[in-house]
Amino acid sequence: MAEFEDKYHLTEQQSLFLAKKKWDENVYCGMKMENRGVTFSQTQTILNGVNVPNVQLDDIQAILNMRDAWKFLLGTVKEPVTFEYWCKLNEYIARNEALEWGKLCTGMVGISGTDYEPPVPEKNKVMTEFETILNDTVTTVTDKALEAFTWGTRGQFFWDGNKRTSLMLANKILVSAGAGIMTITDKYMEQFNSLLLDYYNTGNSKELKQFLYENAIQGIQF
């Protein structure tokens, strides 16, 4: 039984329109999730190809990486979500930021603020879990997106960019099906971080998913 019903049922045209209107806000969301010291206006300016003084080079790199990931997503909306596609998202997002990008990590990656240590990923196990989430015929699109996001953030399967990659994966699932877009605004970021930390510590994603469903799934109201 579905835990979260789809809030939106957009046409392909409406879904692409929404994604194109919201992608810059989503890039900014990715920066705030990583506690990057950039404002929304600075993010927009960098996305427009204009130099912004006093913004660190690694922050600029991260913004441009998410820009390229979104360009890839928007150009491949009709393509299926596969393990390889997920790795491709990380390849864009973690480019020049991690030891390797687009490949599962081969060592342990710690998470700031928690004693939880995710295990080193085993490819076959990760692929099975990934396919189980994506191929579940009982759940809704929104269920899949929320499960993919929470699973990816706690799993820390890549060397870097796990939250941003999980956000992009969730949005690929939502946008492709016309079920909206997931973006956490400044208003809810502190609460999100608190719930995410609780989730890291407990492994129980229920409260985090409910919060994201109520406050982060956006769409077009008719």
C-alpha cells in the first residue's frame, strides 16, 4: 500500500515547465543542504555565467556541477532511471570534488554530526536495493522518490555529493512522471537538517519523509 499519494499529476509539458522554472532554486537547495556559504542571488548570478566576488572557487564549482546535472536531467526526462543513470548524476555533481565521481566509493565515508558510519557499499547489494525501490509496483511515484532520497543520503554510496545526488535522483523520478519537484526552501532547511541527523542516528525515515512530503514536494496548482 502506498504511504504517500502523488500530490500532482502533471502532463509532460507541465512537468518540464515546472522543472525549468524551479531548477535554479533546486541548485541553491543543494548548496544549502551542504552548508555552502552562498545566497540565492549569488547562485543565480553564477548560473547566468557572471563572476561573483567573494564566493569560494569550490562553491562555484559545486553550483556549476549541479547546473550540468540539471541540464542532463532535463535532456533525458524520458529515459528510464537505472543504476547507470544514478551514477551519471553523481558524475556530474561530484566532478572535481571527490576522489572519484560516478562510481561507488571503495572506502568508508563519515557523516558530520553523527556517530553513524555507513558501511562500504557492495555493488551487487546496492544495485539490488536500487532496483527494488525503482521497480516497486505497489507504491506511488512520490513514495519511490522519497525512499530513493532517504536511502541515498544515509547510504553514502559515493565519495562525495550524496545528498545532492539523492536530491537529483528524487527529482528525476518525480519530473519524469509529472509528480512535481522536490526542493527544500530556506524556511525549512534547519528543520530538515535536524530530521536528517535523527534519521542518520536511528535509521527510521518516517518523520523525515513526512516532513519532505508536506513541505518539499512542489508542483503547479490549477
